[in-house]
Amino acid sequence: MLNYTTLDETKIEYYEIIPASELPNGERLFIEIEGNSLVIFNIAGQFFAIADICSHDNGPLGEGDLEGFNVICPRHGAEFDVRTGKVVQLPAVDDIPAYPVQVRDGVIFVGIPKE
Ligand code: FES
């Protein structure tokens, strides 16, 4: 299960990222947490975090175009739902990690599963 957004909160460690005001609608932010490369999207005022790596051939997924809630891998066109990490378009067949995002007092936090 790679959709960590539904994981029990006790199994998640939250990391402070940046003020939400610094990631406006339509923007994205690339970050590294505990050795994981992530990208955070602001889509219509909602924040979503996924792994910045395509499950097909390790493409730079975070650089892909968005279509609604789907991000399109710039390498061969696989698509993933940024809300769940679910693959929705070939050539990828495996889901990617999706991480929970919270905004607390105007600051973005991203949750990573505890070891
Ligand atoms: S690496 Fe992403 S579709 Fe091939």
C-alpha cells in the first residue's frame, strides 16, 4: 500500500515544509525528506504530495504536466492521480507513494511513514 494518506496518524511522522502562502495555486515544490524525493502540488488551493519518481522507469514525474488531479510523466506519458498515487494510464502499472499533507497555522506539513 503506497497511499500513505490513509495511514493511521500514529504511523506517520510530520515534517514542517514552508508557509502555505509561499506555494500558490498551480505551483509545485520539490523537497527531500529522509532520503525521499517528493513533490508537493497546490491544485486549486489543496495540497498533495507524491513521490517525485515514476514507477515505470524512474522518470522525473514531478516535472510533468497536470490534467486535473493527474500528473503526466514527461518521459513516456504514464499518469498518476496525485491524491492517491494510483496509476491511471500506461505504460506504468504500479502505483507511486502519496503522502498526507496538513496545513497547521498556515504552514504546510508533509507526513512520511515511520520506519
Ligand atoms: S518513466 Fe514515466 S512513463 Fe516511463
